Amino acid sequence: MKEAQKNIVDIDDNLRLVGTAHISSASVELVRQQIKEWKPDLVAIELCESRKASLLEPDALDNEDLLKILNEGRSHMILLQSALAAEQR
């Protein structure tokens, strides 16, 4: 996990930032390890708008017309949601 240590920044004695990737199993394990080691009172995450939307409404794309999604140039959302769903299984 030496490579993952590059993604950890200690701001002070009470604040640690852990850089992660959305669909990385290594990131999930790194976060688990950090929570277990630090036992924080609070864990906060930063999400891009599309990831936030997919977490709040996981079936949103299922309810939209596929042709409409493609015409609006949002095909990457289908790929992203599929990849995230597969990784979380």
C-alpha cells in the first residue's frame, strides 16, 4: 500500500485527507484502513455532481429515454453508472 500513501495528506493532528478514485477497489481498502486506524469522529466525502446524482437517484437513468440521453451527449453517464454498479457488487 506504499503507492496509496502518496494519496494521504495530514493537514494537522486532527485532519487527514485521503485521495481516492470512484471505482477503485484499492481506494475503498485504503479508506477502510484509514478509518480503522484513525477512528475519526467524522468522515466527509467530496463528490462531483454526476456521482452525487447517481447516488441520490440510482434509478434515474433507468427512467429516462435512452435516445434522449444519447442525443443530449450524456452517454458517458450510462458507462459511468454501469461501471460504478459493477464495482459495488
